[in-house]
Amino acid sequence: MTGNYQKAEGAGGAGGRPPAGDAALTTMTAAQMAKAVADGELSAVELAQAHLDRIELTDVAVRAFLHVAPEAALAAARKVDEERAAGKPLGPLAGVPLVLKDVFTTKDMPTTCGSKILAGWQPPYDSTITKRLRHAGIVILGKSNMDEFAMGSSTENSAFGPSRNPWDLKLIPGGSSGGSSAAVAAYQAPLGIGTDTGGSIRQPAAVCGLVGTKPTYGGNSRYGVVAFASSLDTPGPLARTVLDAALLHEVMSGHDPADSTSLDAPVPPVVAAARNADVAGLTIGVVSELSGEGYETGVLTRFNETVELLESLGAKVQEVSCPHFTYALPAYYLIAPSECSSNLARFDAMRYGLRIGDDGEASAEDVMSMTRAVGFGAEVKRRIMLGTYALSSGYYDAYYGKAQQVRTLIVRDFDQAFEQVDVLVSPTTPTTAFPIGERADDPMAMYLADLCTIPSDLAGNAAISVPCGVAPENGLPVGFQVMAPVLADDRLYRVAAAIETALDQRRGYPLLTQARGLDQIADVTEAGR
Amino acid sequence: MTTTAIKPVPFDLATSKYEPVIGLETHVELGTVTKMFCGTPVTFGAEPNSAVCPVCLGLPGSLPVINKTAIEYTIKIGLALNCSIASWCRFARKNYFYPDMPKNFQISQYDEPLCTDGWLEVEVDGHEFTIGIERVHLEEDTGKSMHVGGATGRIHGADYSLVDYNRAGIPLVEIVTKPIPGTAALAPAVARAYVAELRDLLRSLDVSDVRMEQGSLRCDVNTSIAPIGSPDWGTRTETKNVNSLRSIERAVRSEVERQAGVLDAGGRIVQETRHFQEDTGATTSGRSKEEAQDYRYFPEPDLVPMAPAREWVEEIRASLPELPAARRVRLQAQWGLSDLDMTALRNADALDLVAETVAAGAPAGPARNWWLEELSRRANDAGIELAALAISPAQVARIIELVEQGQLNNKLARVVVDGVLAGEGSPDEVVASRNLAVVTDTSVLAAAVDEAIAANPDIAAKIADGKIAAAGALVGVVMKATKGQADAASVRELILQRCGAGN
């Protein structure tokens, strides 16, 4: 039954132990799964069960999930199988399993945002994207771990403990969408959904060897996405292949009247672009400010090779200066905390979530204060305080106001750059995955992980991270970032598909098979038996 | 410094030394079908927390979407107040923690209000005042807290609090005046007249039911005083939630008296929020502005800026109805009433009632009289507003008609009013059930007159001798015999006729 599908077995000399037996279903691409379901070669229930088994076997080591929903997943899968049997037309990803970041509301699963303050909260409504996934017949396996309220780059800020990088379980899987990246890299799900506020999709994709897209701001509905920073938060796909990411991108995108910042524009033709791996004639700008000191040698080596690769494929390459990108990080750390200080004010123990100190004597104010003191982690508190300060009267102009001016200048840098080039490129993140605990006590070092991704969040344009090999010195994946103008998301996929195709051909086996963490996962799970 | 022991200065004395400056902030709940940022219906008196949804409850992940009708209503109000309408403006978040605020921030407007710089004319005792309008902006209402236990009904000292979020998210328009100087001893009356005029204006625009007692129109009153002739204004206080026309007048008055007392004693006015006490008519100290919150306003990132198209604004302008001031001029001319009559009608809040009574067919004079005299007295006795009386303008018009036709006399008409107010039905039903019609049957009347003459021959003789004034005594006898249901003029005529003194 599974004989025709490309599997990871026999991947030349890479040492990784891919899932064996029925679990091999989990190494298929989402596109292959959807086709197999549509053709009747594989049932959606079988697929869902294979992934649920894989999760049960491996998540003790990976810890990607905060909530696994076997019953809901199997019910959704059964519905797809029934619809197919009834001859109803299926969507392009019907029957394909997916893991949803725990920041999207789900009426049949808890939504915690990785925070103690929302532990056990069951929303009474589905986010728009949750609804679209269900409508498309996508099977939601469960909710993935994340840095608390999406604040972080490692999942170490989750109140429920960090997730592990399938390339090496001692390493962070990136963040804040690190649960989704870990799950997809560990073959627990072929597709994941994350949100990107400062790089929270692209950085985890980069350090886990995945494709991750931050679509144009407004291209994906934020309704039902628990807000971190409203003007930046952007839902997007994570996948093991460019085409899979594009397929999910297309399903989840589109105008939503319930989100006032949602763009009323057609979804860019991302799937067609992912199938058209041709960069001949495209002008590519290398951002000079996103390189140099602070970047690992291996990251720059693979990045530069990939730029040369694109040139060899017929793209025109030139260097482009975006002078204000240097100020993106400080501007971001004023704007995002300012918005978060207001967005997170609602967690006050009055209506839902954690309540501490309500002994019948304490005032409402005291209960709010105690609950927030206990319920929020250190990083969330740090950002609430930063934002509260930046918005205070007397400081507003110097901090929030100035940061907004910088934001405008960054938009202008992009506008001017895109007058010269079709896309901009840079490393996704300055380093490969770092060890759990290494930066946990050094917020500034942690913040630097988002140095290259933040400009596109501030400007609202589209960006993708696509794997460009492993760093020679440590064998860990390196992400290559492509940035495109607002609503030109399709260009991302054209470039990413070209890179993926060329590198896969050159390598001869899927990148993920080099993930030695998959051995560790097997070791941990065997030890656990 | 404690000010509690300082005695207020009587108002006349206070205003002989000090010049008050007042300002008003009025909140108006708009009468839209749905709330400001979601599709939840706007309701009053529904089961607590039944008219809510994820958006107006501020549940995590929910997002606001602007109600276009609320924008239209706000522009309407702005235009009627002679304001400029912004071609581009934004909502802002006003951040503060309070249990009845679902998100712990209120979506409001800060430095970019929808309407700015207008005016409204009011008249007090023949003096015209042009009240400057600083701004008209749109925001969402909060939920309603009920503090149970404790002496004040406020959160401090309460045993526990209950919150009803039905009101949360109802569109709320805030209308802020510029400071109003130069009103001297008329300050309380001007404050009242402004709110009354504003209320009439909003009612004519049909954008709110403007019920002060239900809280759909709420006022904060700013008051300051300075020695007459002083180039500077005094420090102002803000008296919150003054919720009737009478209270507005009293709040300004008592605050002027209190501040004069403080200044006379060599004290200093503290800039603070004060609470109006309905029972005493005085204000008490709330929190001072020195410990006031920093609202950390910033542009609402969940909403895109508003840019009302000029054509749309002009369409709204063209659709404005006749405004109250113009209507009053027209009605006064049509009704032939004096300035004094019109003022009396407005003060009694009877203008619309009279207009509706006239529209139902009654002449203006009797309509004015009924509402200002008999019916005002009934409302006063019952302690309710005139409009709340259980009698409709159409019913009043019918009673007037019955009197005009001679089917009721004034005394009987008052009995009919009793019946209508008691819920006995329409005027005609009350007349029938209480058997109140004037006796017009001349044979019945003639019999009664003959009886009276027979019983009082000496009086009849006097009348026959030409002492016509004596007829009054016989009229009394007949009226008594007919239990007041006869028309006195007809009876008198009949008596004169029977006694041979008619011609």
C-alpha cells in the first residue's frame, strides 16, 4: 500500500534512522498524502493513526505537543474518508494531519499560549484559521508548544517546559513556534501552523531544517489568534517541503471580515509559484546590513553558496543597502512590548483562566495583581514592563513614537530596495540551533536570533525561510531567508523551490535524514519501553 | 489639607465674589441595532451577561470590527453641532484596569477625534449663550459593576461585586464642551440648559433614546471659580455621573458654593474627581488627579484608520432633520404662544407632548394648558416625568375635543384624566364606564330646573323681579341634583328662561 512513496530509508550515508514500518507513512510529503487520500490508496484515518502513533512514541523525547487530540483527529479523518466515499470533491490537503500552535483558539481543545495564566482554558469559539483548516478537511492532531504568548526564540519561555530540536535533543527547536517546528521535523505531522511576530515561524523553520513562511501581514486572519503584538502577528505555514508550505499557505489565507486588518485582496498564486522552480531573470538583492559580525561562519558559508547557486540558475544578484535595518531590533523591542502590555491586560482572573488569592477578603485589584504575578513568566513580565514604560506619558514620544518613525523608515528601505530588485535575501538567523539553557538568562542574546527576520515583520511584507544545507562545523541546518514585497508572496516560493530542487538534486537525499536527533529520539523511546 | 470642615458660601454671595467657569462632558449611548465592534444586539434590561459574544467580552483572540452606523450617527451629531468632520482619524486604546472593562483597555479616540470645533446655542432667562464644542468622539461603553454591601455603593467597602457585560461594547459618543466663562450666577442654569438642548438635539437626530434615568445620557460637570476680574481661571474639579437635569444644576451650584468656601478660608482647590450625592445635592471627593492614572493611549492596532468620504459626510448633512431651535421658532409662530409660554413648555419638558397633542387635532392653547397645569401637577404628585404619565397626547387631544364639543366640562374632564391614568381605558371608555357625559338632554335638565324653582319659590321670585344674580343659587341646586354633570351655562340660561327673566 505504501510502496510507491519516496521514503527516507536508504538515504545515502546520512546516518539518520527514519521511522520504520507503518510509521513510514509519516515521512511522506503533505502533497503525497493528499494525493494518496484523494486516490483512495490511503485512508485519512490510517494517516491520522500513523501520526498519532508516532506522536505517542516520540513526543516523550521531543515534547512538541501541549495537547494531543486523538478522538477529534480521528473523527475529522473519518469525515474526510466518508466524503470521499460519497464522491464529494476534496480540498487540496484533505485528510492531511497538522499541528496547530497553541495560540489559535479551538473550541474542542484547550488554548493556553504556553502560559500558566490560561492553563486549561477552553475557548468557546474557533479562530478563523481553525475553521478554514476544518473546512478544508485538514486533520488537526493537537496543539503545539510555544514560548509563552509567542515571546521568545526557543520555547524555553513556555510555562510547560521547552520542546527539543529533532536534530539534537539538547538544542532548542527555535521559537516561538518551536513546538510546531519540532513536530514537523520529527515527522509527528507533515504540516504545522505558527505565528510570526518577530521571526517566530522563520527562525524555528531555519534551526529545524524546515520551510517556514511569514505571509504578507493581513493576508492571514488574526481572528482567534491570541494577540501578542497586533500590528505584527502573522499566521503562516511550516512544512518539510516548499510545495507543502505553499499548499497550506493557500488554504489558510484570504480575506476575513472579522479581522479589520485583513487585506481584501486575492491570495497570491503561491502553489503555482512553488511548482515553477525557475529564477532565471529574477533580480535578487543581498542585504548588506544582514551579514558580517555576529554571524556564524557556517551560516555565512551556506548562505553565500546559495546566493551563488541562484546566480548559476540565472538570477541576477546585487548587493542592496537597507540602512535602517540596523535599528529594526530596538524599534521592534519598543513596538511589540507596547502592544503586548495592552493586549495582555485582559488576563486579570476576572472572567477566565487562572485566579490566585481570591479568599473573599482580597480586593479585585489584589487578585488581579497576584494572578498576574503568578501566572506570567519572566519574559512576559519583562515585555509588559518595557511596553508599559514605553507608552507612559512623558516617554511615549521618545520611545513608542520614535520606534514608529523607525518603522516608517524601514518600510521606505524596503520600498526603495524593491524598486531595484524582485526579492531580498539574507540568512534567516545569525546562528544555527543553540543549546537549551545557553541564552535563557541573557535576553539580549536571545533577541539577536531575530535580527534578520524582524525587518519584514515591521514592514508587513512577505518572507520565507528555506533550508540551504547544514553548517560544516556542526552539521546543523541553516535557513536562507527570502523577502518579497507586500502581496508578492508567490515570489518567495519561486525562489525557495529553485533552491530546494537544486540542493536536493545535488545532495541526493532529503536534508532531514541528516538529523541525528532522530536517532536520539529512537534511543529515548526505546529506553522508555 | 482637609476641606471637610470648611463651610460652603451661599450661592449668591459666592457669585458676587467669584466668577465660575464650567465645562461639560456628555456621554451618549447610541441607539444602533448592534454593538460598536461586534454583531451582538444592543439591549436594555436583558438577563445579565446574556447579550455578549467573544468580541464584547474581550476573549483572547477576538478582534473588533467598526459598526458603520455608529460612525454615521457620530458624524450626524458632529454636523448638528456645527463641527468639522475629520477626513482621517483613528481609534486609540485607553489602558486601565477595572473589572467591568473586558479587555482592561477601552477602544476610544484620543488626539484624533471624529468631530471637532463646533457650537451649540442655548438660552437662559432671555440671555443667549454660545457653547463651544471642543470635540465629539466615539468609544465603546464598559460593563456595569454592582457593588454589594458597604455604605457607599462604590467598590471600596463592598463585600463583593457583580459585573454585567451586556452594556460592554455599546457605542458611546462623548461630547466635550470648551470651557464656558461669563455665565456668572447663571452658571447652574446654563449647564442645565446646555444638557437639555443637547438632549433635544440628539432626540431630533434619532441617534439615541437619551434617557438620563437609564444612563443612555450621562454627564460629567467641570467647575472652577476665580475672583471676579482675575485674569486666570481657577483649578477645576470634575463631578462624575450627574444624571438628571436637576442634578446638573445642583451639582454646579453646590460645587461653586464649596469652592468659594475653600477659597474664602484661604485654601486651595485640589484638581480632583468628585461624586455627586443625589440625597444631599453636594459633591464628595473622589480620587485626585495627582494620583490619577496614566492611560497610556496609543493608536488601536486592531483597527485600520477611518477616512469618511466627503460625499458621505455631505449626504449625512443633507439628511439632517429640522433641528430643535428651528422647530421651536416654527412651532411658536404656528401656535401663537408667547416667549414666556414657550420657555415654560421647555422647562416642563412639555414641548414635544404639546406638539403631539396639537398634531392629534387639539388647538395649541388648551393643549398647552392641559400639559402645563393639570398634567404637570399629576406628574409632580406622582414624582415622575411628564412624559412618563400614563396618558398619551392623542388621549389628551380627545379630552380637549370632548370639552370643546360641550360633552365634558372641565371638572368632568379632570375625572376622565383620573380614569385614563388609572388604566381604565381611553377617554371615551372612561366617560362611558363612569357615566360622565354632560347632561344635554333638555327634558332632564328642565325637570331639574323646575324642581329647583318649585323648591325655592322666593329665589325664583327675585329672579323674576330682575335680580338675575340670584340665579347662581339655583344653578348650584341644579348642579348638585345632576351630580355636576350638567353644563352650568345651559342650566343658568334655562333658569332665567323659566323664571321669565331671560329676555
